[in-house]
Amino acid sequence: MSYFLIEFKRSNSGKLEDEMKVDVEKWRDHIAINKGELYCPTDNNTYNNLGIFFVGVDTNPANKELYVEGVTLENYGKQSQYRIDYQSVI
């Protein structure tokens, strides 16, 4: 009865930091107000948050500083190679 939230953000405008900051603050406030609980109306259950991961890719990065109180940034501003793959589960 718990969840990890993964939010993906893609941009090519150079405004990824600004757009992600809004999302990070939104979820930080939601968790503070609701004590980490998230109600799912589909199955009528309440789930407890175990962590949130924000993944952002900007094809035109502005290399701006990003600071959000209470948030740890890992690999921020580093160039990375990526691979898109999938695993089929039947």
C-alpha cells in the first residue's frame, strides 16, 4: 500500500529547470499537507509515499542553477548518454 512517484519532464526550450521546480514544489507541498498519502479513486485506496524521482531532459539546456529547499539533486547539469529500451512481460 505504498508508491514511488516518477515524474518525467522533457523540454527543448531551455526552461526545464523552471518547469521542474514548479512540479517539485507541487509534490513537496502535497506530501507535507497530506503526510505522504495519496488517495486513488480508481481502487478506493490510500497509498503512502516512499519517494519521488524527477527525471528531466532538455535538448537545449540553459545551464541555470536549480535550488529547491529540501530537495537533493543528483547528476544535475551533467551530460549523459541514454538508451531507450523495454522489456516485454507476458
